[in-house]
Amino acid sequence: MKIYTKTGDKGETSLIGGTRVKKSHLRIEAYGTVDELNSFLGVVRDQEVNQNRQQLFSEIQDRLFTIGSTLATDPVKEGKVQTPDLHLSDIQLLEEQMDLLDEQLPPLRNFILPGGHQAVSFCHVARTVCRRAERLVIALQEESYVDDLVVQYLNRLSDFLFVLCRAMSFELGVKEITWKPRM
């Protein structure tokens, strides 16, 4: 099977269900950003400090593919094509993992600046891409149907990634960089 089809050479692509839309369509931007997030999560997953989190990252990356397929489906044809679905338990898994990580961390008393170690910086990039994906999905939801669980999952995932940044800093023995505003 060839990867190139030439069907997108005029700036359009097909949604699941066959509907053609411009590649600049908000739906394409939303699921493209989820794909970008998934790629950054691969970078975070591959950091040595996260070797014991491989199964968790596999779960999260699978859920992001689920979200991508949901967003790539024409909502008018949804139900006529089969795509995987998101469950409340997917969000609960992130909450449980945050609680476990948070137990080992000192209380948060300041805003944290991204950085301190390359692995932590990669995780902060993933967190901010997640926030962008969330904003795009919310914008899409204003004009077209998107399941509320998608927004909830992305919101919780960005929270999880923030806590993970803190946990990675702790595990690496890296001091968190706190924001000290000029006065």
C-alpha cells in the first residue's frame, strides 16, 4: 500500500465517513494537535526517568488515538461508522495516577517555571500542547458536536502532565524552578 494518495493535493482531506473538508478546518486542526501531543508524549515516555511508566503511557497514547479518531469522524455520520470510545474510567485513571504522584511531592506553594532538566522540559512542552488541543476542541465543540468526555480527558491529562513534571523533577533530584515575580 502506498502512503501517498494525492487526494490532498488541493488542500482538502477526508473525514471518517467520507466527507471532504479543507485541511485548515478547525476539526483537522483539533485532531492534528492531538496527534502532535501524542508525538510529544512519545518523547516524554522515552525519557529514562519514565521507564517504570511505560504501560501508563501506552494507555494514554491509545486514548489520544481514540480521541483523534473521534475528532476525525464526521459528526453527521457518527454512529454509522465504528470508532473506539472514551470512558469515564479513562479520566479516573489519570486522577488516580495524579493522586499517587502527588503523595510523594512537597506541597505546591509557588508557580513553577518549565525547565530544570531536559526530560522535565519535554513534559512541559507536552502539557502546553495538551492545553492547546483542549482549547481547539472546545472551539470545535462550539460549532459541532464533540463528546464532553473528550474535553474532560484533555483537561485532566494536562493536569496529570503538570503533576508528572513535578514528579519527574523530584525523581531526578532536580530543584523546581519557582516563579519569583519582580516587584
